[in-house]
Amino acid sequence: MSFDPNFAAKMGALILELRQVGVTDAKVLSTIERTPRDMFLPKPFKPRAFENVALPIGHHQTVSQPGVVGLMTQELELTERHKVLEIGTGSGYQAIILAQLCRRLYTIERHPELLKLAQMRFDCMKLTNITAIAGDGAGGWPEQAPFERILVAAAAADVPPVLFNQLAVGGIMVVPVGLDEEDQRLVKVTRTADGAETRDLGPTRFVPLVDSLVSTSR
């Protein structure tokens, strides 16, 4: 929980900014509004929690800017019936947003230290519908597939086929595509009975996925 006495005013300003950049889904905005971003940040960056910018969390990773978190969540079109896979738990911020909107969230983080901190935040928020493991997200989570929704929080060279194959027919994946940080696009992929439909959601910037997943996506 946030200890910032100006939390309400700062969060209100952030929500207004998110609306201006295209995050308009009322459920997504409400979830962001009740999730204190400062609890996911190292102490030196807590004062910047309400800025719409990515911020470092260690291990060369960042917590995504709220606008990107909101857009990716919105484009997943979540309902409380969905089973969701997240690749890249990071601080746990995106995971907690997702978990409040879906039935069950499975999330994978390759840095055990980050996962331990994220798990503490899940417990603090009293969320019991999250299952998290440390590991390489390259293979997804075949034991729990298929998933109705998949969110990939790192950039791949192309839509990762291993993860696409774990997506249910009719399911949606949101993934940053492009290994050049200056030329990445956020892509929405819907699996159809005959293949896939893709939609470009615009430019973005994420750290690359681990090599094993990058290589399988080529």
C-alpha cells in the first residue's frame, strides 16, 4: 500500500494522462488506480512512481510505463474467465494488474531475486490466483496450456511460435516485436482456426527476450 499522502491527486493525474494516450477501458483504469506503483520500485525511484515512464528495478530490467501496461492489458480484452500466461514477471506490477482482471495468471521470471520480491508483493496485495515460477520463458508453460491470453513483457524477433502454439484458438497474445529498440512494434495476435490475425498497436521499447526464445522465434 502506498504511503504517499498525495497518492489520490497523483494517481488522478496519471489516470488522466493514460486516457489521453489511448487507455480508455474503465476496468483497466480502475485496476491501475487501485494498484500503488510505488510499492514495485526501489526506494530511489519511488518518488517517480506516478510518472508515465519506465523505471529500473535491477538486473537490467525495468517496470514498464503505466501507459504501456494499460495498453497491453486493454488489448488482451480480459474477462474473469480467462487463464493467462505472462512471460517476464519483473517487479510484479503488470502481473498484479492482470491477476485482478482474470481467473488465473501463470507468470515466469528468469531472475529468482526479482521473482522473490514479486511474490512478496502478490502476498501483500492478497492475490491468490497467481502461480509464479523462476525459469526461462522460452518454452512457455506447456503443462498448463492452452491459455486464452498471453502477454510477453520483452521483445522478440517475431511472434514466438512456441508461445503461439500454447495459445487457445480464439486467444490473444500481445508481444513486442523487433530486437532493435529504435524499431520495435507492439503487436496483437489473435489465433484463428486457420492461423493468426495480427494488428500493429504502435511503437514501443522493451528489453530483448532471452537468447533461447529469440532464436526460436526466427
